[in-house]
Amino acid sequence: MRRAALLASMAVAALAMPATAWAHAALLRTVPSASRTVNKAPAQVSLTYSEPVEPRFAIVSVTDATGRQVTAGAPRRAPGAPQTLVTPLEHVPEGWYLVFWRVISADGHPVRGAFTFAVGPNPGPPPQFRVPSLSETATTPQLLIARWVVFLSTLTALGLFVLRFLIARPVTRRVSGTSARSLSVALGVALGAALIAIPVYVVIATAQFTLRSAFDLGAVLPVARASNFGRDYLDLELVLVLFAVAAGAVLYVDRPERPHRSVAELLSVGSALAAGAAALVLPGLAGHAGQKSPRGLALPLDAVHLTAASIWIGGLIGLVVFWLTVGRERRVAALSLVVPRFSAVAFVSVLVLVGSGIGQSLLELPTLGSLWQTSYGKALLVKIALLAAALALAAVNLARTKPRLQAAGVRPSLGPGAAVLLRRLVQGEIVFVAGALFAAAVLTSLPPPASALARVKNIAARVGPGPVSTELAKGPYKVRVSVAPNKAAVANAFTVRLTRNGQPVKGAQVISRFDMLDMEMGEQSYQLRELRPGTFSKTVPALVMVGHWGLQFEVTPPGAQPFVVTLLDKASG
């Protein structure tokens, strides 16, 4: 009961479930700077991201106000800077220009955005560019299903190996007439599913990278290894092949009727475990853990997390397979041996799962509020709920089923009922864990919240999408903030109307600051000009990305102390 209570309490705190928290490539710096004017026509556009990007999958378009393309070649990597893309330009005369870009993150997810710059000294007012859609997602149904099948089959295969050759091995020696052959078959089925699912997933993802059909294999296959994501997942395929060979060798030399393993058995088991461990590291290398700082902490946490998850889900599925295939007359005796051994291992695995998940979340979540304020956090909450439900069933198994099975040798009447209860509870656990794995597949398509969220304090209002008009009280002052049209990559009018006792406040200084909260980007700052008494405005394309922005307006009334009004804005594309 103590263990059950501990598991239930930890489920509340758990910010975990199998999957790496993968982010997206964030645009950190542009040359020319976004929304700024340069006096000399640039020879190229330089885009620097938070991680290396592959030029073959990149799109960079630079157009003038009439829509004419002014690029002089395809984007390429800057020498010695894999995070920077350089796109040459033709001669660009005075005026405004729109830069549209699309790149593939290291985790295989497409990201796109746009910004403007001007060539001066007199470019004129910003025109209304026709901006392509800035929204693109990796949460398409086919990608989600393929990713979930990869997760489920790979983790199940590795967990079944542990159950078959490390936990359930003694059952054939201690309970006459029993066999672990069904677990071997289940291991083979899970491995086969993983070996098929991984290349299918890579093809579907690569097709999305290249904006082609997944059936256009002639165009997709040659570039399948061109991305970090594709290389690491195809390497995972090779490692799983090695694991399959090693597991086959273990099955060939294994003699479970002997209490001690031979040297050949030990070597083959060790080789299979080493290949399995390598397979659990590769998803992290393919995703955000491989790019996250500190990398030396993020990668081990991810690998340990997936190891614990595989032991749990693979063991649960193996228990159901074993329950269904062992003879009824020997079922209670066999389960009385296997279940306590698995419960001890699973209990440790769940503790490790929860602990490593909390560690990952501390790395990824800049604030507690980002749990319910961001899409990433909401997906994580769904996983926590599913995990809590699975742990509740596991707690019942620990508190009731396991003791009854252990007591069945003294009181045989307890055995059949305990075995039926075990199957029902384990099947329920599998449903919840599989659901949590699907939530994990969704989570891997979402970027973790940017650390900029931690810098946004005292949010006065949440606004957007769409035009913004909100009035806030700050001491004796009333501040009305308007943003129109509140769209990314176009000129937006940011207006602040300041009044006191119903009268406009003249001569105040109003400085606006724009901070992208979904990605790491530099802060932009502008001073608003007083158009008429108490009304301050600036028209700039400051919102260069779709997503959440921290809008800060620092207001300094004449002869008074400054104050800050902060809005959390959602800009559409």
C-alpha cells in the first residue's frame, strides 16, 4: 500500500511520458535586420538559426512590393557556420522587401516565417505585402500515426526482450509444462513492425520536407539521409537490425532449463542489450535532446526516460501475451513467479520514468504557467493525466493482485480471481500507456516554450488573434492599447492612448518592446510618436513570426515615475 500511495502521489507531480521534447529551428538573427532600413543595397540575405539546417530543404524567397523575385541563387550554408543560410540577391533598388523562409529543423519538422526590410535612405511607407501562409505543422494525421507506431513498436520490442530473457526466463524451469515461446513470437512481431514503420516514417517526413508526395519515391529516397532527422532514424533502423540479429542469437543459444547461463548466452544477451541501449539513444540525437543545452544532461535523461518506458510498456504487453497463451492449469503458478519479478522491475522503471521526466520538463519549461499557457504544456498535461490513470491501475496491481498471486500457493482459491483481475488491469494500463505514447507523438511535433516566457512578468491581458483594442488601469492612469491588424510579417499599427481623470496625458514617452515567446529571437524596441495629445503610435512590421509575442509598453508620463504595461499577444499569419 505504501508503494501504491507513492506511485499515486508521484503521478500528480510527473511531467513525463516516453518521448523526447523536441523543438524547432528558431530564427535568431537576420542580415539585413528585420523591419529595419539599410542605406546600402545588400548583396545577400543571411538567416541564422538556433541549430544547423540543411540547405537542400530550405526555401528563401525575397520579393519587392510588386511581387518580383530578387534572389540570384539557391540558399547555401555560410562557410564554417552550419546554422546560417546565405541567399544571394540581384541588385535591389530603394524600397521595401519581403523575405519568406522555410527550413527543416533537426527533429524533422518544418518551420516557416517572414519578415521585411527596406533599402533607403527614402524607402517610403511599408507596403501591404501578400504574405504566404506562415503556419505549418508536423502534426498531420499521417505523421502522427507513423510516429506513434514507431514509438510503440520500438519500445515494445525492447521491453519484450527484457521480459523474455531476463525476467520470465526461469518460468520454464520452475513450472513444468510452460514455455516462453509466445513471448519470443511477440518480440519478433514487435521488431518486424518497428523495422517496417521506421523507413515508412522517414519517407513520409522527407516527403513533407520536400513538399512532394510520399509516393514519389524517386525524388524522396535520394534525399532521405540529407537531414539530421533522416540520418538518425535510418541509423536507428540499422541498429534495430543489429538488435534483431543479437536477439536471434540469444534465442538460439538460450537454455532456460539451466539455472546458469553459458558464456555464449552471456555474450549474446550483452550484445543485444548494448544494441538496444544504442537504439534508445538515437531518437534523442534525432530530436531536441541532441540540440538542447546542456547536451550532456539532455541526452542521458532522454535515453534513461525511454529505457524505463520500454521496460514498462513491453512488459505489460508481454504479461497479457503470456496470460493468454499459458495453459489454464498452469496459469496461476506461472504468473505467481513472473508477476512479482516484473513488478519489482516495473516499480523501479516507473520511478526512473517519473524522475527523468521531471528532469526533462525542468529543462524545457521556463515557467510553471507555460504548462497551461502553451500548446506544448497542454500536450504535456494530457500525457500527465494518461500517465496518472495508468499508474493508478498499476497501484491496484501492486496492492491487490500481486499479494493474492503470491498467497495462491497457500490459498489456491485466490489464484483464479487474481489472475483475471491482473489481465483486466494490465490491459487497462496498456490502453492508457499507448494513449500517452500518442500524446507523446503529438508533443514531439510542438516546440517547447521559449525561455523568453520567463522574462515576461506581470501580464496585464492576453489578446489576439485578430485586431487588439484593450483598456487597462495603471494607478491613476488608463491605458488603451490597439494593434491592427495584428498579423505577422505585415506593417502593424501599435497605438497607446494615455489618459488621467479622463483627460489625455501630453508629452509622455512611450517605448514598445517586442519579444517572440515561441522561439528564441532578439528583442525589438521602438519609440512611439505622439500623433495627437495623449495618443502615441508607430507602424512597423515588428511581428515577424506567427505565434505568441510579449508586447511591453514602457510609459513615462511627464514628471512622473515610469510604468510598464505587458500584453501576451497571439499574432496570426
